[in-house]
Amino acid sequence: MCCCSGLLIGADMSVSSHNGPQGSDTSAIDRFIVAKSDSASIEAAPGIERANVAAVNSKAKAKSDKPSDDSSLYAEHTKIHPKRVYGMFRNIKWAVMIVALVVYYGLPWLRWNRGPALPDQAVLFDFENQRLFFGPLEIWAQEFYYVTGILVLASLSLFLVTALAGRVWCGYACPQTVWTDLFVWVERFVQGDRNQRIKLEKAPWTFDKFRKIALTHFTWLLISAATGGALVFYFRDAPTLFVEMFSGTAPSIAYVFLIVFTVTTYLLGGLAREQVCIYMCPWPRIQGAMFDDHSLLVSYRPLRGEPRGAHKKGDSWDGRGDCIDCKQCVVVCPMGIDIREGPQLACIQCALCIDACDAIMDKVGRPRGLIAYDTFENLEAAKTGGTVPVQWLRPRTILYMVLIPIVLGLMTYGWVNRAVLEVNVLRDRNPLFVNLSDGGVRNGYDVKVLNKRHDTRRVAVSVEGLPARAGAPTVEIVGLGPAAAQAIDVAPDNLRALRVYISLPAAGITALASDVTPITVVVKDLGDGTVTRRTSNFRSPRP
Ligand code: SF4
Ligand code: SF4
């Protein structure tokens, strides 16, 4: 069985299927894990406090909490108070968070000059005019397949990244992670780090406690409102909407969405936090199929760490593991899990436990990397003293690497060759045709001409496919007359709907071979000479 397949089933499976103490196939490493643990010790090593904590979302706890009849799906929520940690991965997370927040809040305010007739907001989802603007790109409602293409590209990129390095999206860039991180930062700023927050939570209600809790929630609500506000700015000119919001003249839908997004941001980022990742998000379940034994995942190296236990001054490191059981990896974990239990569904691969453990290893003078990004293959090979280098190129990663440029290439080709004059022709179904008093026949059509350019275009409408030798067909634009068919103005960024009659005189009708004659409606741009053709039929009485 694949080492990581337990993740498909859940945290329960993960420990027993991989390096877990309760696993049926107890290995040498497994036996190490059940070795000594000095729970009575206050210091894990000289000067290093042993955190008196159990993983909130641990397998053992989940089992002991489970009712005997196994009928309840309810899991009681235990608040997690992640401790501040310093290190490379924390710095990367700060950097990603700052970039993500700056981009999210700032993008609606970025301007892009598209000329006087068009909005100057760089990124605008202009649903009112059925268009999406991304800088120089302009996607019309008829071209929504480009959005589908972008989503396909994003999915393939996510699959590739997950196959290579697990849930890096979840750990670093997912909005739930970014906003939860921001909210925890606020909480820490107002209430202090982990120990102070726990102390405050347990303390009786005083004015100071009320002030700190109220200030935390008030700041969360402000951030949530700014988040909801920023989102609605993507759908309407941001500076205008900003003024409208505060003057009470914004569309009511803007207020509705502002409230909805404010409330959801507050609930998900401030209150639900890791519960969203564990219980609400489908991605942890899907990711089991995304990575394999060669994917780099945040892993505890039990062969090196076990048997764990406190390390006293002057003690030898021989015959024992490097893990001093300080539980710093547990107290910094935003998901409340103990990475030493093995790979778990709840782990978002944020690598904060790596930073925490590396800092401990530095303090006790042992090499870093007791917790590190590693592959299942390499962890297994380590049991027999071997190593397996990371295989970046594997069938699944090669497949994604091939598919991404193909999709990108197809989209680029489609975009470069996209029509800037769209024509749609719809023939009347009832009546199929009209007999004219002079013996001729007339068919009616709805012709829609969409001008995607930013200047007025003059077009001519004609027809091909009807016999001209015995009586030329005429094209008439209702309300404008036959002559107007040769010079019709279509305003910039506009769709012009034309009611078109195509008539064939009696002499022409007798020359038709069938009552259904394929025709081509031709729309010619009189400015640049480009021609757009659309096929249809001309119906007439049976010859
Ligand atoms: S793995 Fe590292 S941080 Fe975690 S308990 Fe062991 S020594 Fe401490
Ligand atoms: S176990 Fe480590 S990588 Fe996983 S969520 Fe916790 S801190 Fe992040």
C-alpha cells in the first residue's frame, strides 16, 4: 500500500499506516516511538521548557473522545493557541502573507488607461457590461471559456505543486491560512503570546480582560469589513464605490455582499480557523490522490528522534534519539497536531514545526532537520540506512508539466487569433418564408454584430449562395432600407442587433434546386477589409 494512502481516509489511518505506535506492522521505528517519555520533567533540556500540552487534534485523543456506540459525528472544539515561532519558514509565510494582502487590498485601486470610453480599473469584473478586465486583457461574456482555461491552468499548477511538495498552497497561500494568520497576529499583539492568551482565557472577567477581548474582536471585524469591502471593489469602479459606500448611495447589492463577506471572514478567520481546514474544505481529502511517496512533505524523522525524552545536562546522546520531547513543535502548530504521530489529514504543511524544532536543535547542539521536508521513500530507506534522492520528474509531474504549456499555448493561440468582430445569425422559424406579391420570396434573420474594438466600425452586410444570374437577391436592414446594408455603423464596445430581410425575386426562385438553400451571410469591415462569414439557410416553396 502507498505510504500516504492513509491520508485519503483520515487522520485515524495516518498514524497506524505510517510509523505509528499502534500500527499492526510495527517496525523498528515504531518501537522507538513507544519508548520512554519523561512526562514528569519540567525541563526538556537545560534551559528548555517542556510544554505541558497534548495535541488537540491527535489520533489518540480522537479515539478516546469517540463514544462507544460510535454514532456521533460531533467533535467538541478545543481552542488552539499557537505560539510565536521564528525561523525561515515563518519568514516565508510572513512574506507570502504580506504580498497576498497587498495584492488583494491594493489591486482594485490600480489604474489602467484603456481610453475615454472604457473603465480605467486594472482588474474589474464588470458584470453590468458583461466583461472582465485584467490589465490589457478584456474578456467578454461570449469568451468565458478563457476564464475556464485560466481555472484549468490554476488547477494543473496546483496539482503539480502538490505532487512536488504537498499542501504548500494550504500552508502558505490559501486565503483561509493567510487571514487566520493575520487574525492570530492581531490576537497575539493585543493579548500576548500563547501562555498569556491561555492565562487570559482562564482568568475571571475583569475590565482588562474585557478590554483585550473586545479590542481583538473589534480589530477582527475591522479587518473583515476591509476584506469584504475590497472584494466588492473588484466589481465596480473602486474610488467611485468607496465614496458611494460612505455616502449611502451605493447599490444595495454592494452593501449586501459587504455584510456577507465581513461576517464570513470574521467567522472563518477569527472563530472557525483550523476547523475550516479539517471539516469544511474538500482539498485535504482530494490531495491524497495528488501526492505520492516521492512528494516532499513536512515529516518527523523517527529514526533520528526516537527514543525521545528529556535530556539532562551532561547526559550522553548515545543510545537515545534527538527529540527531547519539549513539544515546541506541538505548541506552534496552528492545526493543533503533533507531527511526531506521522502524516495527518489536518496538517497544512506550513512547516512552522520545522522552525520550532530547528531552534531547539540549535539550543541542544544537535543537527537541524529532525523535522524537515522529506519523502516517504527516503524515510523508508532510512530504516535500512539508505537514502533516496528526491525524484522531481515522475510520471504525474511530467504529465502536469506537459499539460500546463499545452493549455497555455492553446489559450495564447486562441487569444491572439480571437475575433474582434463577432457575428451571430439566427433565421426566423415562423414563418419559414414570406411569399411576396411580385412572386419573390423573403426570409427574415436576426443578425447580431459585436464590435470588441474601441472605435466605431462601419460594416456592410451581403449574402452569398443564392443564384444571381436570374435575379439578384436583396439584403434589407429593417428600418434602414437596402442601401443601408452597405454601411452600418457599430459603436465601440457595442453589440448592434439588426433585423435583416433577404429577398429573392421570382426568377431567382425558379433557379433554386431545393426548398432549403445553404447561404452565407457576409459581414465586411469597410475599414480594414476583414470579412466575417456565418452560414444559414434560405427557405422557399418546393421547386
Ligand atoms: S520534535 Fe523537536 S520540537 Fe518536537 S518535541 Fe521533539 S525536539 Fe521538541
Ligand atoms: S504539523 Fe507542522 S506543518 Fe503540519 S500544520 Fe502543524 S506546524 Fe504546520
